[in-house]
Amino acid sequence: MSTLSDRPDRAVVGEALPHESAALHVTGAALYTDDLVGRTAGCLHAYPVQAPYARATVTAMRVEPAYAVPGVVRVLTAADVPGVNDAGVKHDEPLFPTEVMFVGHAVAWVLGETLEAARLGAAAVQVDYVEHPALVTVREAIAAEAFQGARPHMERGDVEAGLARSTHVFSGEFEFSGQEHFYLETHCALALVDENGQVFAQSSTQHPSETQEIIAHVLGLPSHAVTVQCLRMGGGFGGKEMQPHGLAAIAALGATLTGRPVRLRLNRTQDLTMTGKRHGFHAQWRVGFDSDGRLQALDATLTADGGWSLDLSEPVLARALCHIDNAYWVPDVRVNGRIAKTNKTSQTAFRGFGGPQGMLVMEDLLGRCAPLLGLDPVELRRRNFYVEGQSTPYGQPVRHPERIVAAWEGVLTTGEVGRRRAEIAAFNASHDDVKRALAVTPVKFGISFNLTAFNQAGALVHVYKDGSVLINHGGTEMGQGLHTKMLQVAATTLGIPLSRVRLAPTRTDKVPNTSATAASSGADLNGGAVKNACEQIKERLTAVAAGRLGVHPNDVRFVDGRVRGLGDAGESVGWDELVGQAYFQRVQLWAAGFYRTEGLHWDSSRMQGSPFKYFAYGVAATEVEVDGFTGAYATRRVDIVHDVGESLSPLVDIGQIEGGFVQGAGWLTLEDLRWDESDRPSRGRLATQAASTYKLPSFSEMPEEFNVSLLEHAHEDGVVYGSKAVGEPPLMLAFSVREALREAAAAFGPAGAAVDLASPATPEAVYWAVESARAQAADEPLARRAGHAHLVVGGKGVEPEQPEPGAPVLEPESERALDSAVSAGARR
Amino acid sequence: MASLSPATPAAPTAPATTTGAPGITVNGRTVDLTGVPAWTSALDVLRENGLTGAKEGCAEGECGACSVLVARPATDGAAGTTTWTAINACLIPAASLDGQEVVTAEGLGTPEHLHPVQSEMAVRGGSQCGYCTPGFVCSMAAEYYRPGRSDALDDDHDHDDHDEHDHEHDHGPNGFDLHALSGNLCRCTGYRPIRDAAYALGEPGHDDALAQRRDRPAPEPVATRVAAAGGSYARAADAADLFGLLAEHPDAVLVAGSTDWGVDVNLKAARAPFVVGIDRVPELRTLEIGDSSVEIGAALTLSEVEARLSGRVPLLGQLFPQFASRLIRNGATIGGNLGTGSPIGDTPPALLALEAAVVLASAEGERDVPLVDYFTGYRQTVRRPGEIIRAVRIPLPLSPIAAFHKIAKRRFDDISSVAVGFAVTVDGGTVTKARIGLGGVAATPIRAFETEAALEGRAWTKPVVREAAAVMRREGTPMDDHRASAAYRSAMLGSALLKLHSATATRQEVGA
């Protein structure tokens, strides 16, 4: 057992504590970036000039009319950029574009003394456009072969041989929607320039280091001239991993040019129309099962709808490919991926980061095929779980597959699934107009950034002379409770009460070169770094204590703020006193901590390796009720057993599980991104660009009964205090809602009815599924909506589209750098 | 980390005097409104005054992050008392709060002295990112202080357990009505801990200053005049004042709860040179239940109408919980819903089924217009310049079968794709009268005349209803949009009638 995962007695980790800012949250005292505006004298306000076309060229821009608006101070255009006119890291996202790539693309920004002045100024800027034909849907892009970036390919075994030995072969198609993050706090940045020309930007960002880098390259400054701070975010969910950079750069540019603080806050409409979302996908697949329903082969092509620029689409797609197996062993696999380039917002990271999309293809496929195989979906899923000794299609051994079974059995038992399914059958037999169903689905989710280099973190821990402790780390707080966990880690490592530890906001001048707080890795990585820094300090204090107590250093113990010898009921010294003594002995009382995840390797170009430290597991059972008149439904009960290792902070972890589940259910059932696909002048416009048209789950979607428990005996070796990551995996527990809706809709038809269900499964989509089940009873032709998935039974199946020879492979810049370093080393 | 145990809310300091400049008493201190344009929301003014607890999440009254408490006259009309009422601060003009008392999350408690609502939210994990939290706290506090909250316990507990969306699912053991939070969105928690916090609340202590404040009258409305270059605001003191203002400013925008205009201000940059607040005009706030009709004042909020009708008009009783959210119903009025004339407003289908008339008033006098004749086109009505909606009048007796069916993606706080109001009389097994109002299937709310004809004089049986449902599917001219397809809308019209029949048939069986 590594010492990293070793948990001491009376540890502060493992205590169920409220969020460290809870008292500030509930009283309105917690500050978010835009709350700082009133505390910053002389702020200017920024407002975008948004293009009305999905694709167009800017041929002329007249800014003078804006200056005629009272209160307008400055119009920012491409000519003002001293450095690189690009908001991304791939140099495909001009900050001030001449080519408009989506409806709402900002072509200029106006700074005003008031927001109203800036708004009126933006309206006064005159822009001439020449409009071009635009691609709006993923199908249009596929037809036009409009792809961008790599076309990753993952293969194991011989998929044709696997299909040939299969008893049952099915092929299908499935297109499903993306999702808007809808963090309650929209994007916001506030930038100042000091007397030295140093930029200080406060930003609602999950990735302060990259925000810093983008500001620096836009302004033509070295990184040490830019500091980025994030107090906290009002939600992130991946939406603030890449998207804040350009906005912060605009604010910083404005501050540099005017010498005044500049605030840029997107209102909800701007946020919805300008910033990226979860990728919708199109999938084609062929699948083979043996006579027992065991998966034999899977051949799939996934097309991610990337929007106008590459952004994070390549790693999102890679993770989708790496998760198409979910919890199931498939001997022969071939999966191709590609990224459609469409005239929409640049789709980006969103909780799960492609994993949910890959897994949805598999779970949809199983849900559709189970009736065709004549198998109970619960049995079909159970029969295909990984077992010890098997590995994923990308070659990573699946460690602890017995935990999937343990969680599955746990849910079946505590959820009384057998009894309830019998009750549901009886209920359905006696009700014509309303039907119920209960579905159970598993989650297996890989933890670590696919890209090995990102799996590192830093921390800075200060112990002051009075014994109080201040910690800094590279992770950002967006509600996920990272800071709470880091306080607990520090208190545990130092053996002091939580009240002695305080946490300072995330800043790039405290911890440099940080990775995004993303990939669920925040606690694993930063926890490792905080623990490392604390251990350095503790080691130095141990020497002081050993001398003071007259015991061997190996026998010194730090518990609850007192330091004593092992097994020694005698002399002890208080933490504060020891710290004071150490200061006078000229012992360094602060330390920089560092952590990198060991044991990872990944070859992006071949899509092979062991990119993940471990897998997080979970199982959910969901019961729904569907109204056959309308397709409206309610979630009656949800039972979840989820694997968080040995929890660092149970209240936080349960909050993540519940919140992730409901957010996933929102994606799959309710949240309906609609883009104008017509040929009207509004083509490409986001039709659901407000909270009134894009509906999030509210109280009415909450499960009536919601039982969540943490998997027991789940200590994870090699991870901080035996814990596991929790941010993303629970989102995918919501597949159980979708599958329950499918089965409830099928219950309106004859026994064994197979039902296709659109995603999101809105009441309307469920209604059409009910109608198609009823049509099977009446032996009528299936009523299917245009654009809906098709399913073909038997034969060799319909082969998914295959890439051209020589299609570009995934080749992240960092891996190229690594390769050249290795080869340079070889030369030396 | 501050202590998370609750403290008793302290007494707000004395209310602002209304003698001088316009102002709001916020958490006991006066916030000046001099020169604040009518399009400036209460939220913006609060935030500019350092009270940043209330947030902008959506700017259209959907998310509730801006929720604050206002001291309003008792919802049920009880004289001399106050109801702490939660509203969306992002929608109402700041000027409309002149002379009023507001409490924000900061005023309920501090990190050192949490309010009981704040304490429950904090210790149960009710906040994650915390951004929506101050708004949730205010909405929850309004329900915490609702008079009679725990009086009606154990009333509704012996239902058949699949009655659609049981009442008890929306109420806690402490009487907490979850609909109080229907206008608040949280993206982090999944709501369970927030519900647990709400259901764990006890009764306010005797020394709770906000509880005590309920026993005194709410601040009187002020005949506000806030002049501003970007748009002036005036509150009409009474009908005479209102008609005077309208004569002087024929193009004035009339707002009551501002739940519609506020959205236009925030999302469509609507600005108006002159805005008149009519929400406290006494002549528009009457509610009379007579022998031949029920007359509802146009400027009563939907929450007030709901409380004062107290089930007297069952069709409206079904409508209210489905109309937007509690936060919106605390501002929105029937007059506003009819005044904007939207084809997807929720009250018209119900009022059409009830054969309501609109009482239009001007300086010259009043006239009654049957609602069925009121709408003339998309957001067009017969209302003339200078005319206001004073009331709606619902004739009595009411048909015994009444139902309001709303088709939407979400049960709480959504806009209808289709809405259907039914008022049907069945006598001896025969339909003697059928009135059906429809929303969302034409440019205006409409009556389903052909369906009514297909039912009247015929037996209330499944075969007849099936035939009539086929007729109903063809009513109106539904469109495809982001809310629903035309095909689904049409299907829902037929389904609504079948569902109504199914429900009444079940009820008759149960009754027999």
C-alpha cells in the first residue's frame, strides 16, 4: 500500500462536512467575479458586437458611430491586438474574426462607462457582411465531408470475424443532442493593469493558467506579467475550461488600452449564443451477440459535432472512443471517430468529456437490442460485465471489475428491484393509460486526463509562526467541494484541527503551470500536491519535536493539534508551540508541493495504452411512470450505489453523485438544444437561447425517492487517502432514467416490443415512442419521426463509414514535444 | 468556517420615511432611487448598493437567483397584516419599490448569525457553487414565514397512490409547499438536500423580528414619481390618477408585476419613456363573489387570486399551480396575462372555458367584452388606447366538470406547448354544455367550437369522446417550434379530451 493512500486514525478526511463556504453562500456573502465590480472604482463595461449570420465575411466595419454614443470610451477591434489575435491554443479561434463562423460570433467589443452605454455603442457599430452558405447539422457536415482535426481509430481483434461468429447481428444509427452547461453564473472577467504594466485578471475560469497564457499571448506579454485569480465559480461543469480565455483577454486588452478596470460579463443570452456546449454526436454501429446475448463484436463510427473550431473536440472524441465499452467486455472492436465542423458555437468540455457520449451509444444499443434478443435488459447488461483479467479495447486492464458486480448487487438488494419489478408488472397489467418501468445501468469511467502530461499539480502551504496554516493549490472551486476536501487533506496530513487551516483563492502567481480543474481529477491531483507540501513541513517539524520530546523521529505523531511520541502517554507538545519553536530554530515553515500521477502511458496516435489511474464505478436503478396520453413522466424512485473509493468528504461526494445524476437526466430527457436548421434568414441561430426555452431540471424532475449510498470496502490504493474521483462519473448513472423511459414506453405495446427513443427523451419524444409501441400492438407500420434512428436486424449488418487511408491521427502537441525530447536525448 | 447553527433574525431598523427622495428600505437601511430610470431593475439597484447576494442568473424570472423578500399586504386579503413575499428582483423596476420594505439574503442573517433557513441549507449540503443559494434562501424564507403553513397538515394523506403527481409529494411534513421553490433553479445539487432543508424547518420563534413584522400592516403604496432621462416611472394612486397619467402619456407602458415587460427590458432591451405602475390601484384589486358571477380585479397577483378564491373556481384552482412559478405568480396578474395577449398565456384557455368577460375601463366608463371576442390577432386585442383591463367576470353557475391540461416539457415553471381548459356539464349521461379553451395552437387563444358541437347533446361515453377527440385534433393551426412539433400539438388536443373522459369515468366508478 502506498503511503499516499494510507489514512491515519482520527483523520479529518472522511468527515461529512458542509461546503467550506456554506455560511458565505447562504448569506449572500460569498463573492463571485462580478460581485467585485462594485468594489472596483472606475470600472468600464464591455459589450459585444455579435454577427447575425452563421457564416459570413466581414468586409467593412465603421466604429465611429459608437463613439457618438454618450459614455462610450473605446471600441476594441483586431487592430488593437498587440500580440496574437487568437483566443485558443490551437490558433483556430481568432479573438476578433474577419470570418464569421456562427450566429452570435463577436466581431468587436465596445467599452462604456455603463453597461447601457456599451450596449448602445455596440448597437451603433456598423458592420458589412457577405453571407456564405453554412453547415448547421452534423448530418449536413457529414454529407459535405466537413471535418476538422484528427480522425482517431481504435481497434482490437478482428471485427469482421467477431460479427461472423455472432448469432445475432444488428446495425443502427443514433443521433443525440448536446447540452448547455447553464452554470448559474455566466462567464465573467474583471481585469486591471498596475503601475508596472502587470495585468491582474479575475476570471470565472476552471483553468487559470491557460487563461493567463491566452491573455499573455494576446497582449504580447510573457506569462510573468499576467496574474489570473479565481475566487470561486458559480458552476463550471467544463464550460469554463477553455471558454473563459478569450473573454478575459478582451477585458485585459481593454484595461491595457484604457488604463482602467474593465468588466466583461456575458448575460445569459450572450453566454448561450457565444460559448460552447456539450458535443452532440452521430453514431453508426454494427453489433454482434452470441446465442446467450454475449457481446462478440462492435463496429462503430462516432461523429462529434465540434462546432466552428477545434477547441477540446479531439480529446473529447478520444474519451468517447475510450468509453464506448462502458462496463462491458467486447472481444472484437473497431471504432472510428471524426469531428464535424459546423457553424455553431465551439463545442467543448462538459462533465464526462465525451465519456457520456461514447457510453450512451452502448447503452442505447443494449436497450434497443434486448427485446430483439428476447432478453431482460437487466440480464443482458449483467451478462456482459468485465471480469478480472480482461482489458479495454485500448489495452488497459480493468482493475476491480468485481466492484461493478458489488454495486450492481447492492442496488438490486437495497432497491428491492425484484419485488418492485413484479409490482410494476402487475400495475402495468391493470393500467391502460399509464405505465411504469424500472431500469438498471452501470458506469465505468476512467480517471485521469487522457493526455498524460496534464496529470500533475502543485500546492503552496504556509505555516505561520502562530501555528495557523494557509494553503494554496492549483485547483479551482466551482461548487464541487474541492477546497473543502483540500482543507481536510491538509488538516489530516498535519494532524491539526480543521479550524487551524485556511485556504486562499486560486492564483497563478502562487502555483504556476497548473492543469485545468477538470477530468474529475481536482482532488486526486491537488490533494496529492497539498499532502506533499504538508509532509515536507511535517518532516521538518518532526525533527524539532523529536528533539523536544526525546523520541526517535519515526515515533513522532501529529494528532488533533498535539504532537507526541508513539505510545507515549507522557509528554506532548501543542502544534502552535512546536511551530513557534521551529521558527526560532530557523526551520522553513512553508513548502511547495508537487504531485504527478504514476503509472500512466498513452499513445494517442494508436489509441492504445493505460491512460487512466483507475476506473470509478457506479450503478443506478430508476423507476419511472409514463402518461400514455401525453408522454409526460415522473421519476418515482432512484437507487444508486457509487464507488468513490474511501470518501474524503462524504457530504460533498453524495452531493456530487446526486447533482451529477440529475444533470445527466437533464441532458437525456429534458434539455433540448434547438438550432434553426431552416433556410430562413435566422438559419444557424440557437432557438433555445434563454432559460424560458432551454429548460433545466427543476424541483419537479427530482426523483420522488432518492437513495444514494457509497460503495463499501472501496479503498483505492495509490490515490490520496484511498479516495476516488467523483465529479463526472455519476452523470452517467442517468442512463437508467432513459432506459426506464424506453421500457415504460414499450409497455404500451405487445410483450417484447422494441422501442427507439430520441435523445433528449422529452415528453414529446416519449409520446412518439409510446405511439410506436402501440402501433406494434396494432400491427401498424412504425410511426417514426424524420431523422430518427433506424435499426436493421440480421445479415452482415450495415457497415459504418470508414475513414480514408491516411486520415489524420491524434497527435497532441505535448506528445510531440515529449517525442522530440526523447529523440533529442537519444541523440545526446 | 463560521458556525452553521441558526440565530434569531434581528429586528430591521425603522422603515424609511417617505417624505423626501424616493427610496426603498432594504434590510432596514434606505436605498435612494432618485433619478433611477424605469428600466433599471431592483436587482441592479441592490447590487450597485453593495448587496451582491442576489444574482442575475437568467434575467427573465426563470432561475430565481435574484429572489428577494418584499413586505406585501396579506395574500389572502386579511386586513392589517403583512406577508413576506418572494419576487424576482431582476424583473421589477426598482422605482416600483419606492416606500416598500425589502429583505435580502444578507438581511436574513450573517455568516456568524445564520437565519434558520440559512442554517438548514448550509448544514445539509444545500449549496454547492452557492450562486443560486441566496435566491433559494429568500424563496424558502417566504414559505417559512407563510401564515398557516403548518395548519393544513395530514389533510391529504389518504390518496390513491397513483393520483397523478400526488399533492403530498409537493408538501413536507412541516407543511412546506415545494411550489414555493418552483421558480428557483439549481444546477449543482439535484435539489434533494434543498428539499430536505425545506422540510426540516420548524416554526419561527416568538422573538423573530420578521415573524413579528407580519402582524403589522404592510407599507402603503406610494404615489411615486421618479423622473429620469432614460425613462420615468409613476405609480398610479387610484383609477383617477391612472387615467390622468394615461391622458398625459398616451404611450405609457403599464406594468403590474412587470413579469413580462421586465423580460423585454432585460432580453430585448425594451425601453420606454414613461412607465406607469398599476399594481396597487385599489379599483383594480377587488375580488367579488356574487350570485351570478365572480369578478376578479385585474391587478391582483395570481397568488392573491388563488388565496382569495380558495377553490371557489376549481378550473382556476387547477391552473394556478401550473402557471409559471410562485415567484412569478407573486407578481403576475390576470390583467397582465390578458393585456399582453400572447397565444400561449395560461389564463386565456381557462377563462375561455369559463366564458369569462373582460371588463375594460376608461375615463369615459366601462364595457364588458366576452373573452372570446377580445383577441383579434397575434398579440392584438380590442382594447383601445386609454382603456385598461379593470377585471374579468366569470359567470355562475360553473360547469361541474372542469380541468386544465398543460402540455410542457417541465411540470414546474414552463411555458405551454398546448394548454386546454375544459368546462363540461353532463346531465343524466348526456353532455348538456361543453366549453373548451385552447392555447398554443393558433395566433390567439381560441375556443374549440367544433369539438364543443361534437359533444353537446351526445352521451358522455368513450365512443362519442373518441369521435370528438378526432375533431379536436383538427382544431386550430398548430406550428412546429422549439417547444413542440405541430403533430404533437395536434395529438395533444385529442389526448386532452380522452384524458378528461378517462379521469371523469374513473371518478364516477370510484364514486359509485
